[in-house]
Amino acid sequence: MSFFIYENWQAGPHKVVIHHGSCGHCNDGTGRSRGNYDRSHGDWRGPFSSLDEARRTSASIPVAVHNECPCVGRFESNGQIAP
């Protein structure tokens, strides 16, 4: 199991979002376009082996907004990502 952080500085306020690797938005750190995205808008960090590690790293990134994808909440509730 792995987690990734997406940092976006183009759309809206500069932000980071934590995702589980199996999330459709994340695709193990390649994004929805599976690596074919414009890196001038944002980029992926990770993998992180635990949610705690991803949260600590996210907190250390100086951005306006820190979020978690709903997939993280589903993971915490079920121990897996529900479809």
C-alpha cells in the first residue's frame, strides 16, 4: 500500500492533496492521465509507505491549502479503497 501527494500551483490556490496509490485520480503517482500531464501545473511526490509519512511530508510543504482525497477517508474506514 502506498500514498502520494499531488502538489498543484496552477489551478486555484497553491495546494497539496494526499491520495492512496490505487485512487483513480492518483494511479500510483501518475495521475488521471497516467503520467501524460503538464508538469508546469503540478507534480506528484511519493510513494510514501504510510499515511502518517504522507501527512508529515504534506504538512512540511509551504502551501496555502492541505487536503486529503476522499479515498484517504475510505482507506481509514475500511483498510482498503472501496470502488
